[in-house]
Amino acid sequence: MSHILANEAVRSVVLYHPKPTEGWRYAVYTQEGVTDGRLLDSTPSTSFEEARALMEQTLMELFGRSSALRWKETSPGWWTGEALDGPA
């Protein structure tokens, strides 16, 4: 499997739940730009902990590796994960 962002490093990730009728969305920030999308296996009732686990799987699919992130809720339904590890 080719990891489309294998040569980039995660700077931060934003997980957000914009509407009560939708699942979680994400934005991954790297030095090169932003990749965003929906966590397809999430539902309106998916908890942040479940969404975070799905995001970790998504990062593995995109980058081919995990990223250590420090999560903080920045506003209700919006979480930011700052990368703890340096560039790959």
C-alpha cells in the first residue's frame, strides 16, 4: 500500500463534530499543507475517544506511521492534537 503522505510530518490534527446530524470531520496540517475529510466510520453518536481512535487509523493509512499527539478541546465539539514528535 502506498501512503500518500509518507514523506510529510504531522504538525497538528483538528477533529470536529460540526453538526449533531453528522459524524466527525478532520483536518491534518503538515509543512506542505492541509488534508481534510470525514471519518467514514463515525456516526453522530461517536464519542471523541472513538473518533480519536479512528483518526489514529486514518493517520496510519495516510502516513504509514502513527503520530504522538497531545489533544486539547479548543471549543465544544472541536479538538486539536499537537504533534509531540519531530519531523520524520
